[in-house]
Amino acid sequence: CSIFGAPGREEALTSIIPAYTLYYENSPVRSIRVHALIAPHVKRALEEILSHYGEKEIQRLGLNQFGGCYNYRPTSGGKSLSLHAWGIALDFAPRANAYALKSPRASLSHPDCDAWWRIWEQYGAVSLGRERNYDWMHLQFARLS
């Protein structure tokens, strides 16, 4: 995370307007706060997802369900800071991809979401689900250790 600086720095964060309507707990999300270094990648990835899937398929797959990005907090069940504290991790479709769900129960592990992951990966995101088969909702712009 060294290229992103210290966690929680307001001046390192920026807001982007998603290419399609996202919903956080059934409320529309007007903007997403992310680290400025990943903002262009997140914006382009969402634009490509919209182009590839279209609104109807995005809704069917739950790709419009947003679980959050910037949040200064520790990791789930841990003491170290989450990558969300830097604004370099995003969660999608949290209800259908709970932390402990594994493939094939996690909806984002299904083949109809392969393009979703390929798009994110081409912009540098890493999926814990695809790499470790847990926390399928989570994608991050930092390598796994």
C-alpha cells in the first residue's frame, strides 16, 4: 500500500460518479469515494461493465448492489486496517456473496460473471474470490500477500 500513502487521508480520496446506478442497502449511490490513484480505473471498469452487460443484466446479476469502498476500519475479524481504509477496495453484491460463501454458492463465482472479473482485472483489481475462494464481494487494487 506504500504507493497509496497513509490510510484515511482525505486529500488522497476523490469521488466518481458510477456509469450505472448502484444501490447501497436499496438506496441509490450518487458517487463512490475512492483513492485518487484508482479513480480512473474504477470509472472505466464500470463503463465497460455497463457496455458489456447492459442495465437489465447488471440488475439480474446483482452487479448494481454496492457494499461500499472507503471505510476507515480494521479487516473483518482482524486488527490490521482493511484496504477499504485507503479507498482501494470495493464490495459488490454483498448479500449474495457473504464473506464465508464459497463457489458455487457465491453469485459472483458463476460463469456469467467471468466478464465482470476480467474487466476489473484488466484495470489492476484482484478478486479474493477468484484467488482464494472467499469474500467474493471484495475486489482490491493491491496484490495479495
